[in-house]
Amino acid sequence: MAKWDKKFMQERDRLNEIVLSGKHLGIKRFFALDDQAYHGGALDEKTKELMGLVASMVLRCDDCIEYHLLKAYEAEATREQFYEAFNVALVVGGSIVIPHLRRAAEKLEELI
Amino acid sequence: MAKWDKKFMQERDRLNEIVLSGKHLGIKRFFALDDQAYHGGALDEKTKELMGLVASMVLRCDDCIEYHLLKAYEAEATREQFYEAFNVALVVGGSIVIPHLRRAAEKLEELI
Amino acid sequence: MAKWDKKFMQERDRLNEIVLSGKHLGIKRFFALDDQAYHGGALDEKTKELMGLVASMVLRCDDCIEYHLLKAYEAEATREQFYEAFNVALVVGGSIVIPHLRRAAEKLEELI
Amino acid sequence: MAKWDKKFMQERDRLNEIVLSGKHLGIKRFFALDDQAYHGGALDEKTKELMGLVASMVLRCDDCIEYHLLKAYEAEATREQFYEAFNVALVVGGSIVIPHLRRAAEKLEELI
Amino acid sequence: MAKWDKKFMQERDRLNEIVLSGKHLGIKRFFALDDQAYHGGALDEKTKELMGLVASMVLRCDDCIEYHLLKAYEAEATREQFYEAFNVALVVGGSIVIPHLRRAAEKLEELI
Amino acid sequence: MAKWDKKFMQERDRLNEIVLSGKHLGIKRFFALDDQAYHGGALDEKTKELMGLVASMVLRCDDCIEYHLLKAYEAEATREQFYEAFNVALVVGGSIVIPHLRRAAEKLEELI
């Protein structure tokens, strides 16, 4: 396991608790829908996490990229699969994606 | 085959020819990279086309959505797989994706 | 009532039925969350619909703009309030919002 | 008052001075339009600041979120009103908004 | 002159009048700032219109693209310059720009 | 030369090496296309770098902004030209661009 992932998940959990302390039912339900969207079904979990990764890259959200990187890795995505997903995101989203790709590649190499 | 797909591909081809008539080498090479990004490799073509579909939905590009819908269908994605991909895009991209989801679902039902 | 709104809502309903015919539980639940987000609570419905309008303008989604325009009008937003909301969206989102502002203003004048 | 807001406003002022030292008349006028957009009129200041907050969340700009959070708080928005605005932004913008929502909720809890 | 440009400018003028009939001072001033931003100064008008074109392409706004295409053409941008600008936009913005590039190239060929 | 630019380019090079260590041919080719897009041709290098700057500002990517700021400065863009480019980006992209404009202006003043 990489050094960054534990810290990342802890900070994520700490902030999620703050959000949920606002006790807004709609937000709570959205969080549940978000979790369920990546459960295996007609598409397996790895595929869905890689889809989440590509979507996060083209929308350029580093936190989201790190999260799906970690989850896809746990679902046994390989380095080659990650780089092919990176390439789809790069071609769709353009050079504006590159700073995020750089950070994603660094995180991936620490993880794998 | 649906009625829309042939017309869609013909119009796409007609306009691509106009773009390429500009004889810009960078643009020509970009088009080649774009094609190659979806070839099967460590991830199969269907998975990549579905990734392209999700990326196109969260970036809200109807032309791109139709194209990847068609290509993923040709690569044998099932209705259930399409709806799971739609759901990932909806959760990631939010309600702003819904008008595109509506049009995508209509195109899908005509196709499948 | 304007001529456009009835047609707009009918087409919206027709396409929503197609989406929901896919029987994806996550999508169905998302649609419910989307509806509930604009119900009056600590902020009244008109305020929330105007928020939805501003968000739709800066994200540049014509369908979403038309929908929130109609709902805010039903919740008794005035022409002056619409133009102040338009102005917030224009300043936040920049000139790229103007084509959507033009279409929104035309729809508003037909409605009011 | 929270600890972050004073520092945030000072840094903002320091950088605004650098921008305005460029003496570009268009930029100066844009800054004036930006200020005026949130003055109370047919919609009150609190409503407009909450609109600015929602727009900033769906466009995912942390600096803008912090600014409108602070201004809406000064205009007496309540915790419940903030969370309802957060929810509108989350539903419109999708899970990609969540990292910004987390940071916004943390800032809000320090402020209120 | 192309057939599309006259019609395009007339429709634009018609809708601008509707927007300005709302008599919102902020919107009126924004429109003035927008015009002035492209006046020749330290950078000439052609360069600024091409910048506006590239910005409009990466933000994917067809109306904005058509407008800057026309204005840059009036400022004597050449076909080669347009295609180099198209290429910058394509590389920065990625394949999601391609549908807009297609329509822009068609408009350009009708114009030039 | 400013203090930030050397460090910025070194970090950029370090991360590019990690990305390229993934040995994905499509990514490598995209990086080449990205470089070539700014070479002088029918438009000179300075103009293209300023276009890249404006595109990066409206898409709100700080890393991209810093890079094009540096490259346009090396291509002899003047302070007045930078501020006119900043203004185009601000008008097109709206107030959401301002936090990036602030940071860009600070970097520029350190550079010039």
C-alpha cells in the first residue's frame, strides 16, 4: 500500500462526517447513490471505477481522481489498464487534463 | 439498425472531410490518436467505448454521446450495461446531465 | 401561459418515461432527489428555482434553463427578479453565457 | 468570526491590488460589475450571495465558494439555508462537487 | 460573403434587443465590456478575435464560435491562421471539441 | 528570471518523466502534438502562447496558465499584451476566472 492512500481516506472520512453533521437528508441520500453507482452489476466494479476515473479526469477533479485510482486498484486494475484509461481521458479532455494526469501517474506509481 | 445511425455517420464523415481539407497536420494526427484510443488492448474495445460514453455524458456533448453509443453497441454492450454507464455519468455529472441522458436513452431504444 | 411551455413539458415527460423504462433504480432515485431539492424548506421554492436557474445558466444547459424559468415563474418570480438572476449568472459565467441568456430572455418575455 | 475569513480576505485584497496595478480599464470595470451584481434589489443580498455560492459550487471554484459563504453569512444566511443551497449545488453538479462541498462544510462550521 | 453570416447577425441583434429590453444596467454594461475587449490595443483586433475563437472552442459554444469566426475573418485572418487556431483549441480542449470544430470548419469554408 | 519558473519547470519535467515511464504510445504522441501546436507558422509563437494562456484561463487550469505565461514571456509578450489577454479571458469566462487571474497577475509581476 502507498503512503498517500491511508491519509487520503482518513481526511475524506473526517470531512464526510462534517458534511453529514449538517443532517440534510438529500445530501445523505446522494452520498448513498454515489456509493451504489460503482457496485458490480451488468458491469463489474473495476470497469465502473475506471469509468469514474476517466470521468474525474476529463472533469479535472484531483480528489475524485485519487479516489477512483485507489478503488480501481483495489478492484485489481493493472498498470496497463490504468494507462489506457489515462489515454482515453487525455484524448477526450485534451492537454488541459495533463496536469491532472501527471499527478495521477505519480499517485499510481506510489500505489502499484 | 436504427434509422438515425446511418445518417449520423454520413454527416460526421462529410464534416470530417471538410476539416481534413484544411490540411493541418496536427489536426490530422489528432484524429488518428482519437481513433486509436478506443482500440482493444489491456482494456477491450467495449469497455473503452463505454468510458468514452461516460466521459461524453459528463462533458455534455450530444454528438460524442451518439457516436460512443453506436460504437459501444457495435462492440456488443447490452441495455443493462448502457444503463449502468448512464447512471455513473448521472451521479458524477449531476442533473445537468439529464437532458443528454434523455436524448441518449431515446437513441439507445431506437438502436437496440 | 406561453406556447412553448406546454410543448416543452410534454417532450420532457415523454423522454423521462423512456429513461425510466430502463428500470435502473439509481437513476429513478436520482430523479426523486432532483425533484425534492427544489421543495420549499429553510429557503422557499422560488429562491431555490432561481438558484437552479443561475446554476443552469453558468453550466450552459438550455433545457435546464427553460425548466427552472418555468418553475420559478410558477413560483411567482417577477421580471425584475429574473433579470437580476440573469445578471448574477452573466457576471459569474462570462460572455459565454450570453447565447443562453438571449434564449432565456426570449422565453421569459413569451411567458410573462 | 472564524480564523480563516480574515486571512482569506487579506490575501484576496493583496492579490486584487496586483491585478489592478496592471491598470487595465476593462478589468477594473469588470471588478465593479462583479461587486454590484450582489447588491440588494428585486432580490435581496442574501439570496444573491447564496446564488453566487451555488454557481461557484457547480463551477467548482473553492476561492469563489469561500467568498460567497462569507458574504452570505454576513447577510445572515442560516446553517439550514446553507445546507439547502449545498444540496441544490450537489444535485445540479453531481458527485464531482463533493470535494468542494466537503471543504465548504468545514469552512461553514468554523464560521457559524 | 457567406449566406449564414447575415442571418446569424440579424438573429443575434434581434435577441440582444430582447435582453436589453429588460433594462438591467449591469447586463448593459457587461455587453459594453464584451465589445471593448476585442478592440485593437497592445494586441491587434485580429489576434484578439482569434483568442476569442479559441476560448469559444474550448468552452464549446457554437454561437460564440460563429461570431468570432466572422469577426476574425473581417479582421483579415487567413485560412491557415484559422486552422492553426483550430488546432490549438483542439489540442487544449480534446476530442470533445471536434463536433464544434466540424461545424466551425464548415462555416469557415462558406465564408472564405 | 523569476524564482518560480525554474522550480515550476523542474517539477513539470519530473512528473512528465513519470507519465512517459508508463510507455503508452498514444500519450507520448499526444505530448508531441501538444508541443507542436505552439510552434510558429501562419501565426507566430507569441500569438499561439497567448491563445494557450487565454484558453487555460477560461478552463481555469493554474498549471497551464503558468506554463503559457512563461512561454509567452519568453516569446516577448509585453505586460500590456498580457493584461489585454487577461481581459479577454475574464470577459469570456466571467468572475469565476478571477482567482486564477489573481494568481496569474502575481506570477507575471514576478516574471517581468
